[in-house]
Amino acid sequence: MAKVAIVGCGAMGSVYAGLMQEAGHEVHGVTLWTDHVQAVNDRGLRVYGDSGDRTLRLASMSTEPAGIGTCDLVIIATKAYDVEDAAKTVGPLVGQETLVQTIQNGLGSPELAARYIDPDKIAVGVVGGFGASVPKPGEAHHNGREITRFGAFRGLSRASLETGAAIWESAGFKVALFDDLDQMVWEKLIMNVTFSGTSFLTGLTIAQIINTPAAWTVASACAQEAIDVARAQNIVLDVGDPIGHIRHLGLRIGDAIPSMRLDAALRRRAEVDAINGSIVRVGADVGVPTPVNSVVVDLAHAAESAYIHSADVTRIN
């Protein structure tokens, strides 16, 4: 069995942690969310939803990686805006044979992590169809587990990728390995761009966005801009009709609330710059207009300005 550290053990990270611990791995969770740490240490971590319902004890749960030691696998599952800070802290967890997986929404996180971690140890990951949330400290709920995808960031060997994949598969996750990182990342990004900003602004679930004409007009326009930006870069999207693909996968977890909306409820910073904002930035670089995503980004920042202040941002990765 493997020794695993999950840095950013919030909603998604807690699902990973619980199912990997249940599979027999030694799992250490790290999160800045002190209430979640206290609840898990007091009562255990409850993970429930698509995978069933269980409560289990992790090997440890804390607010920092000190004392964990070298791990076989380190998963950085923080929000995109916290990746750089997290990467600065994981040095004591990384040994000669350690695999580090970065799993974030949007673009740019692996590049930030590679400033502090050997790029040849990094695997880029994206996950889809989870719809994870923390209903209360000590618990993580998820609506599904569609797929977990990984690819080498730079010089990581195929054997190392497969070793990491085996840990996930042992815990019941479906894993696919990709050689084309752009395809892997953008096939997930078009989903996030569709639902994240729209849900943040409206409060609707994924199915409600799809089934509410006014919301779907905005969401599908965000998606189409992202698709146009991907095509301008000659990025392969092997999903058939992309808009139909987005609708189909969205309805499979229709009751889910995107994490960006959950962040709003928790009065925390949104990942809109890494998701919808990435389409605006790359679109400008390749000459593709992105007016709808631009408006969504501006409105999201305006909405969060009501509760976000530079000195008191709530962080619960």
C-alpha cells in the first residue's frame, strides 16, 4: 500500500482521502480549514454519495505537512489560487521516488507548482463529474466520479504515471492517462467554463442552468467561446459535438452545485480568473473574442467584492 499526502483536503481532496484510506493506503490530509481538521480528528472523515457511505480515520489530518515525512504520492488539490503557496510547503513530503499530482480547475497551476517542485516529478490531473461539497466540517459528499485523467507535465516516465494511476484505481476511481495534455485539460475546462461562473452568479445547480433558458444562453455562450479558443490553438476536443457533450455530462450530475458557487456561500474567493478568466486571456492571445466570459468574470469579481477583503479571505483548502 502507498503513503499518500493530500494537500488541500477540502471537498474534492476529502473524497480522494477517504476512498484511498478505505482502500488500505496510509493517507495524510492537509488543509487550512481548521474546523474541518478538528471534526475529522474528533469523529473521523465521513465520505458519502455516489460511492456509498462510510466514516473512517485518516493516518493524520492537520493544517501543515510537518511531521508527515516522505510520501509515495503527493496530491496538490488546493484551489488554483493557492497552488503556489501549497507547492512551497511540500518539499519535506517529496523524496527520490515521489510522484506529485496537481489537480486544479483552469489553466496555469502546474507551471506555478514547477517553480518549487522538480518538473520531472509532476503529473497534471483533471477530474470530472464529482460535484463534491462539504455539507459540514468532517463530511464530504459527492454526486459522481466520472473520470480522473493524468498526463506527464514534463519528463515524468510512463511507469511513474501508471504507478500513480494504480493507487487511484485501487480506491475505485476510473483513470485515463493522456499524452496530449492540452486535450486533457481543455476537455475539462470547457465544462468548468460552462457552469462555474454561471452558477456563481445565479445560484442554480447544473441541471437548473441547462433547463433555464436565460441561464443556458449565458452558459452555452461561455462554452462556445472556450471551444472557439481551443480550436484557434488546434487543440483536439475528442468529444463529438462539444455542446451536446457538455449537456450530457452536466445532466449526469445535475443536482451538483459547482464549487465556485459553494465558494460564494462560504464567502471565499472564486476561481473565476483561472476558469472563465483563462478563456479571456488566451482568447486575447489568439485573436478570438470572448465577450460573454469577460462579462462573467467582471460580474463575479463585483459580486465577491461584497464579502472579499484582502485581509480576511476565508481559505479552506
